[in-house]
Amino acid sequence: MDRDFKRGLWLGLFSPTPVLPMSWWWEFFENRGLMTCFRQVRELNDRMLAAGGGHFQEMEVTVTGGSGLAVRAGKDLFIYLWKDKPGAGPLSCSVQGNWKECELIDPETGKSKAGILVRDSVSLRTEPVPAGINGDVLLILTD
């Protein structure tokens, strides 16, 4: 249930909904130490709002090793990747565009590091990236 709660927040941020999903059982999640998840979601949401001035566009992303959603905000592309099955191999994705930089963020801890981009004739793909504890990873591609 913990993983579902966390993943639900991230899916809400990357889906075409006007608000993030909410739960009526706050005490349950607070007692389990899950309220800190909101900080990571808020920090990325603030970055998305600043980058796009409140304007977002869903983008197509092809994922190897799992599933993903992508949103363009201004000159940045925000991508959420997750493993469909626990223990699956590393995640990677392909997107259209002329992206120059990649930042990887562990949604569990909020820690980030530089990612590696590989160009081919059709698209840009990331090198396989290790997913966080729950099999999720965030990427920010900069134009």
C-alpha cells in the first residue's frame, strides 16, 4: 500500500488531471512516515510550474524495462519512469527532441545526479538508469 500511495502521487503529477490524488486516511499514512513524499512531489511540481509558466504538454516516451509518462514544460521535459514488475532490469527511455542535458532524480530520496544521453538517427535515449527503492526514477531533460 505504501508503494501505491507514492506512485499515485507521481502518476497524478504526470497525468492530465487538475489536482493530485488525495486520500481520506491521512492518519494511516502519517503514522507510516509517508507524509515526506509530498515534499519531493511538491519540489518537482514547483520546477515544472517555473519551467512552463503553468503550461504543460503531454509528450510521448518509449520505455524499456517498464512504463512512463512525460510532460513538457517550457524548454524542459519531465519524465516519470517505473518498473511494472519488481526486480526487473534497468529502465531506459527514448524521446523525440534535441535535448542537451539529463538529470536523474530518485523520487524516494530526492537526490539527483547527471544522466547520460545517447543520440541515434531517430530519437534520443537514456543510458539504462538504476531505479529507486520502489522501482521508480524521474528524469529532467533540458533543451
